[in-house]
Amino acid sequence: MTIHTGRGFACINYPIGMNLGGDPSQALVHSTPDGKFMVTLSAIDLGQGMKSVCRQIAAEALGVPIEDVYVDTADSDTGPHDMGSFASRGTHRMGNAVIRASSEARAQMMEAAAEELEVSAADLDTDGRGNIQVKGAPSKMITVADTAIAAQFKQGRTLSGRGIFLIEPSGVDWDTGEMSPVTTYAHAALVIDLTVDDETGEVEVKHINSAYEVGRALNPKLVEQQLIGGAWMGVSHALYETTEPYYPARDHLPQDFNTYLMPGPGETVPHDIAVLERPAADAPYGGKGPGEMCANPVLPAIANAVYNAVGVRVDKLPITPEKILRGLQANGGAKPGPRQPGTPQ
Amino acid sequence: MSIEFRKDLFADERDDNLNEIGKPKQRQDIGGHVRGRTAYYDDHLFDGLLHMRCLRSPHHHARIRSVDSGAAERMPGVRRVVHPSDVPNNLNTLLSLIGFGKDDEQLLSDQVVRYMGEPILAIIADTEAQARAACAAVRVDWEVLPHVLDVEEAIAPAAPSVNPAYANNTFDYGPYDHVKLRFGDAQAAFAQADHIVEAEYEMSPIEQAPIETCGAIAAPETADRFVCHTGTQALFFSLGTAAKLLNIASSRLHFIGGTVGGGFGGKVDSITEPMAVLGAILTGKPVKFQWDREEEMQVGAPRGAERWRIKDGVMADGTIIARELTGFFDAGAYTRLSSYAGTKCTGHLPGPYSIPNVAANTFCVYTNRTPATAMRGFGITGVDFAIECHMDRVAEVAGIDPISLRIKNAYRDGDMKAHRRVAKNCALVESCQVAAGKAGWILGTEDMAASSMAGSTPERASIPQTALDEDGKINERRAGRTATTSPVKGTKQLPAGTHGRSHVAVPVQRPDMQIAPERVGHDDPAARGAAHAPAPVAPPVAAPLQPAAAALPAAAATPTPPRAQPAAASQPTPPASAATPPAAQAPQLQAKPYKPDEPFQRGVNRPGASRFLSGARRR
């Protein structure tokens, strides 16, 4: 009848994009007559912020304010092909396609502005606030809106771009397993603090301290949302969720949220996060896509913390009270492991 | 709750002064989400919307002797009973869109069911309640067949065969019934190790559990087309799958989605879309096909179960010199995406560590359970759980701090990974240091001084001579001629240094599409190079779609599919001579050319892999 504290660690890396490549994404960008930009995709926003991150990327690459960009997505009549939102590929693949499309549109825009200002396009730059200026002489400028109007109604020029991004497809050598799985990896490490009640087998995760390396946090708020939600999902996978609690036997199959256990939002674990950013060469502004990997290290870290708390190794997920109690019984009671350096004794 | 951005780390690799990137901009769609005005697929209402429900198998494995839907057809509100014969091209596998694997699953099954919940018939009625009632009135005469639910029982010679496309209950990976990873000689290295650490791990299936269940609403559009509002995670995957199953030109399908109430991997399978479109075709009316919560939980594909065995050879100082892994992905009755998890996972082994000897066998196994599919962390979550629990076991045996053990073995820039590609852009060491620091977990000075950018050695950067075997050829295991699922002792030696080339992004098709190097925000050699040499290399011609469209039955003598630009031929260093360990009789393998550009086998056993590619049936 004791509540034991435990601390566990795990670290991981995570491949970004479809294994072995061959998963293209396309994007189209065009300007409205008064210099607003429409980005047309068939990508899917699952709630992760696909539209928003593409909007930011397009604005950055075009050199215009984000308010002047709108992303329209997922109508197969208008949006060009995209493989889909999975495999942490959305930001990496579609982000790159958007950069390419936006870069082409930007090149047209600079040509149009150069014609209006009677200078060379190479001497122009955007200020990110809707103006195009002569480098070193910012007073000589034209707005993006006036540029678009001139392009459309005077010059007969489109300000538009197409982009595709593809990691070339490859295969596996079946004798050695040699392959080019992906071009970049995200990283994570975390420390879990939890308690285990040796009477009920209940585990309560008390705290997560984590470090996530995401290449670049393109939108820090969206990254934060992913990391907190993902870690919460990891806790849920480790301790509660399964469609087959007695796998491989098919008994006690849950059919709704009364029998399929998940923690509620109120059980979100206090989580202190550090974000590291080591840009990947071929990623959009270096961003790697934190979507999937944030849940992964939580599962083993919890298992390791449970072992540290009571000396029971639960090697089969989920780590249910039943498995912990059976382990305690087999061990003849709780056998707390060594307290870790830096842990309160 | 707190979040900090450690801008001090890797600061010289980034430009942090970009205009929009790196800013906490509000989401474009936040207003609609917060006010509850955002339209999801189920918000598209149509007058006279019909509802479709499926009749499902109550058995794990059974033959359908007969189906009597006569009473159901006469029930109130019933518009149409949909039989398997109503599906124009009733056999598919999801990854046929990228030419991977054989067609193995029917949209509605006509003869045998292979998992509990498998649909055999659908009823379209005015209301959902009427459709449910009619399904309950269908009489089916089942002949129950023996089933198998455990992955290792399923690959035993006497096990019931689950899926006729893969009669051995294993997916075919080239000539083998599993994916091999061979790097160095793990068997030989175990003999040198101070400790051997072995354990087995398992993960039960997990439901993606989106709040919005899978579904689609399809309706006839003008111009002889069909619109489909869907919650898919992959619009063109679903469109292509519908076009193939229904044998309809992709140009006649108009798919609209993009705003999804949670997916987590469970909305790639593209079942509800062809069902809804089929309903609209057969009735000429708008039809909704939506899973209820029970279907989402038990019929919709979960993250599949995995079982892993890991054996490590460890030196007294904690250096891991060999790691052997044997893994089983439980695909359930049909392939869906599990085959892909096998290769994805194998490319991930042995985890983010530099281990000079690695051997792994990864199986994708068919059992009589709900087919598995993708979920957040697909192919990786289960083995990461196993590896990271195992690292703690190793730390305990070696008497080393668990984080210190990881830093010691962590991969560094320049290290050679087991899949024969050089590690770059690593950040595991720093992640460990920062997480430990936040938690007040005190590390030694050596661990705190470690860096992902330092520590590689010529030895860590090299590809060792590798022991190869030909164990586990397709059909051998079922015939009882394969003794084990674990990697066996190698019989041949592949010279050190043998590798092909890396596969990277295809360059921009026009120079205008290349972002200016000064606008990239970090160092991108491709952008740098493009500034000087704008004419990019020709893209590879062997996009998997292309050969897939010309796919023939696997057995037929196919012309070699067009190959991508030849891989820089494998370049073995001269075979390490007499000093080479295994006995004289072990023949030196002729360094055979690695063919990474030849994508997966083309095994689609239906004429014309995908209508989606052409808009017309190909033969």
C-alpha cells in the first residue's frame, strides 16, 4: 500500500516522409488582380495546421505579408496531386512544393515590378510588408498590389507558379536491406516522472521534461500544439489504449469510448518542453515535421519509469494495472530501482 | 506547462531573422473552428440523402455458402441491396497506386471472409435505421473455417492460410518472406561481447480514435460526374482507389475534403469513398456511408500489433557491438499498408545508434483479425518502444547511467547507418543533454561535452564486411524447411564498403522554381549549387507509377521496367583478404550491383493497376 515514485528516460529519431521516397506533392500559386496570392493544394488539414504552415511558407517565399496569402486545399478539380497527410510528410514535401511554386511566382512578380520601375529585377527586393523596393534605395518602390495590377492589365503577365517536390523513388536490396529510407530525421528525448500504486497497479504520470529537435519550428504555436498533444497521446498509448486488451486473444473488445480507455483533456500531464532546431538541408526552411515522433519516446520512457518505481518490467503494451499487479505478485512485492542522479531521494 | 526554444543550439546553422517563418501566426482556419462553423464532410447535406450500411461477418474465418437478401429487399425504405457483383473491379490493394504488392482485398467479399467484421453486402435505405434493420434481416449460411490469430502460429507450416494472395501468411519481400537487414556480422560479434542482453516486446493494436469517424458522402453531379465529400487523409489516394475499384475514369470523380476531424493514420484506407460513390452510381441519389463508433473501433483498421525480439552484444564499457532484431507486424487479414511498415521499420533499425554489427528479420504476417493500417508513428512506434526499453536493460546489465549509455552509442554526423547511408544532421546527443538538464538528471562532464557533430571515426563511418544468408525464401517456411525466424549465421561474405547511391530530392524542373540561396534560411547545398549550375539533372524516369501502369501478373515475363539513372554502381573496397574471419569455405560474394532504383516488385494481378493514372482502362 505504497505509492512509489519512478523516473524513466527514452530518446528516438524519426524518419520524415514516405519510406523510399516516390511521394510527390504539387502546389499552384497565383495572384489575384490586386496582388493577393492564392495557394491551391490538395493537401489535407487534419487539424495539425497544414493550411497555416503552407500559408506561412508561401508568404515567406513570395516575400509578402501572410495576410495577403490564402490557402485553398483539397478539391480534386483545382488542387494538383498530393500523396496525402501521413508519414510526417506534409510540411516537408508540400512545404517544398509551395516554396517552388512561390519562387516561380515571385520571379514573375519581380520581373513585372522591374518593368514598372524600369530597373533590373536583380536589383529589387521585397520588404515583406507588401512593397517591392530597389535594393539600397528603398524610396524607389512599388507596391505588390500595383505590380499585380500592372502585370494583369498592362503587361499581360501572370504572377503565378507551379511547384512539385519529389524524393526520387528507390527500392530495397533484399539481401542486405540497403536502402535510402528518407532524407532527414527529427529527434526527441524525454524524462518521465510518475508514481505507481502497488496496491491498485495504477500509474500516474506526474511530469514530462522533453527535448524535441524539429529542424525549424516554422510556427512555434503549431509545434507546441503538436508536442503537447502528441506526448499526451503517447501517455495514452502506454497506459490505456488498445482495441484488443488480451492480444492475441480476441476477448473484451472495446466498442466505444466507455470501454476504450483514454485519458481526458483534464489528465494532460504537466509537460516542460525544449525545442531544438537543426535545419535539415532539403527541408522547407529546415523544418522536419514534428507530427508523429512526439508520441513515440513517451511509451518506453513510461515503461522504464515503472520499472524504476517498482521493479516490474512490463514489456507488452499497454501497461495496465493488471500487468503491473501480476508483475508485483511474481516479484514478491515492489522492488524500487536505483534513484537516478538528480532525482529527489 | 512551458515551452522554450533553444536558439543557442545549432545557431550557426540557421538564419533566425525571417519574415513569417518562426512566428506564432494564428491559424488561417481558426475562426471557423472556434465558432463551430467549419464544414466537415458530414456537414454537406443533400435533399433525399440515402444511407448505406454493411452486413459484416460474425466469424474470424468462414465460407459464404449462401446469402438470402430477399426479405431485406422488401423492407420499408430499402432502395438497393449492393452485392459483391455490383463492384466492377472487386479486388484491390491500397499500395497498388505506387505499385507495391498484389491485389488481395475485395470491397465486398463474395466467397470467404477472413476477419470478424468483413463486409459481404451493403444496403442503401432512406434512413440509417432502415438500413440497419434490413442488414439484420439478411440470412447468411456460413461454413466456419479454422482461423489463426497469433503471428508466430500463423507462419507455422500447419497454420490455416489466411489470404490466398499470400498463401504462406507472409508478405513477399523480393525472394524472401521477410525483410532482411545485414550489416557486419552480428553472430560473430556476439562471441566477442562481455554481455548478451535479450528480451521480447509486444504492442497490442491501438485505435486511431478520431472524433469524426471515417466516412464519405457521394452524389451525382452534372456532366455525368460524381462528387464525393470525404474525411480522407489522402485525397488522391482515395480518388484513385475509387476509380480503380469502380472502373470509372478519374476525371468523372470530383473529391472534396481537406478539413478532417482527426485522422492519425486511420483515414488513408479509402474504403468509405468507393462505397459511397458506388451507392451514388447504383441509385442515382446522394448516398452517405459512415462508420459508427463500433465500426471505427473494431472494423476500421487499427495500428497493428507488433512483436519484437532483441538481442544485444555489449562490452563492459557499455558499447553495443552487435544488435539482432526479429520483428512481426500483425497485418490482420489483408495487406492495406502493413507491408510498407515492414520496410519502413527495417530502414529505421537499429534505432538512432551506431552499432557496427546489425542483423534483422522483419515479417509482415497475415492473421484472421481486423486488417491493420497506418497510425501516428507508423512502423516505428512499436520498435522504438522495444529498443528504448532494451537500452535500459542494457544500461542495467552494464551498470551505466541510462542516458550516458545512449549518448555513448548515439549516432553522430558522418557515421554509417545499417542501411548503408551516412548519418547527417543528427541531434540525438543534444536532445539527450537538454532533456536531462530540464529534469535535473545530472550527467558526467564527458556526456555533457559530447556532440552530434563530433565523435565519428573512420571505423564508425565505414561499411564492414557483411555476412549474408539466403534463409527464408518464399514458400520454404511453410514447407517446414526453415528452422527459425531469427537471422541465421551468414554463409557468404559481402566485401566491406559495398553500397549504392543515396536517393535525394529531384531538382526543380525550371530554374525559376528554385528559391534563391539567400532566401533559404539555412545551408541547402542544392540551392547553393543551383545558383551556379541552374540546369538540373534529369529526374528519374522510374517513378513507381509508371511501371505500375504497365504492371502484369507477377509470374509473367515482364520487360524490365525503365530504370532510373543508373546508381553509381556499388563500389566495394577490395575484399579484405586472408585476415577475414569466417572460415575458408565461406565464399567471397561477387559484389553484385545494388539496384536501389528498381522500385518494388510489380505484382498487381489485375489488368491496369490504376484507372487514376489514365482515366481509362488499360490492358
